[in-house]
Amino acid sequence: RGRIAETQQHVTEARRWGPGPRLDAGLLLTEGLLRGLERRHAEAARILDEALQRFPGHAEKDHVLFALGFVLHQDRKDARALEVLEGMLAAYPASAWAAAAREQVGHIKNPQPDHEH
């Protein structure tokens, strides 16, 4: 979180190279996470969806799915967020992101009365 500006510079530099080996799922994941931290949730979701479409077998697909579910919730798209997160849990039950995904699902299904995003 503390190196957003520096990371953004790296993403911008890699994007300048255009499509190809430097534009991979890891870069798209990083860019999506950056947009999420900047609270640009719709843009983050678009980037993470692109990562899933372009690189469906990527080794960090579980992380991409978790991040997508998170930003969708932040963007008040809870039905799709639940679909993504529950799908991620079904496909990757042993993922390092599984506990966070289960917590997020619980949060969406049982929000605090005064909860807002």
C-alpha cells in the first residue's frame, strides 16, 4: 500500500510496451489492485476481468478472482461479487486467499446495519 506511486510508474512503463510478454496477468492484477486502492472500483473490475479473459489459466487466478470479488463489492455489485467469490472458493478451496474470500462472502451476506461503501 505504501508504494502506490512507484508501482504505478512500473505499470505505466510496462503498458508503454503494449501487448505482449510484458503485459501479462500479473501486471493486470497489479494494475487492478492499484485501481482498487485508488477507489476506482469499476475500472479495477474491468482490468481484473481483462486478466481473467486473456489469461484464464494464470497461476494467480485465485488472487485475481478474490480481488475482483472485493472490488465488485466495493462498487456495490454484490450479486456478481458473491458469484465470483463463491466460484473462487469452489475452484480453489486451499488457496491462500480462501480465508479472506470466505470472510468477504460472510460480510456481503450479513452486513452490519450501518455498513456503507
